[in-house]
Amino acid sequence: MQTRTADSKGRITLGDRFANRTVIVQEVDDSEVRITLARIIPEREAWLYENPKAREAVGRGLQQARQRRFAKGPDLDSDKKLADRIEDAD
């Protein structure tokens, strides 16, 4: 446990462990404040954290990418030949 003295504006320093980190400051009661490290998720990305199947699929994809296991890309030569045949059929 450490003691800190607040300055004239009510500010205290938390030390290097909290440097450049986001925290939640919760007033428990008149004599207690709880500080919790936090991460902020943008609203448009929150769906991923609320959807276990999607989160698992993304995690699996990231693991495969780390292992350099990528899906085979399209065969553009075959696709061009097919497109040429379709155009000629008209």
C-alpha cells in the first residue's frame, strides 16, 4: 500500500504502471476510490466481443495467419478462360 497526496486540483500520480493507460475511476463511497485498468472498444466493433462464434472465427483466422496458413487465391487464368467462353456463347 502506498500513500499519495492530491494536489490543489485533486490530482494524484499513479506511477509508471499506469502511464498511458486507460483507467476506470469508481467512487465506492465518500472515503474510497477504486481504480481499474480498462480497454475501450469502439461501438462499431463491440458486436465482435458480444458474438462468441464470430470472435472464435476471427481468433482462428488470426492464429492461421500467424502460422502463415492462407487460403489459396483465385485461379485468374481459369476464371478468364471461363469468362471468354461465356462471352463467346452469346
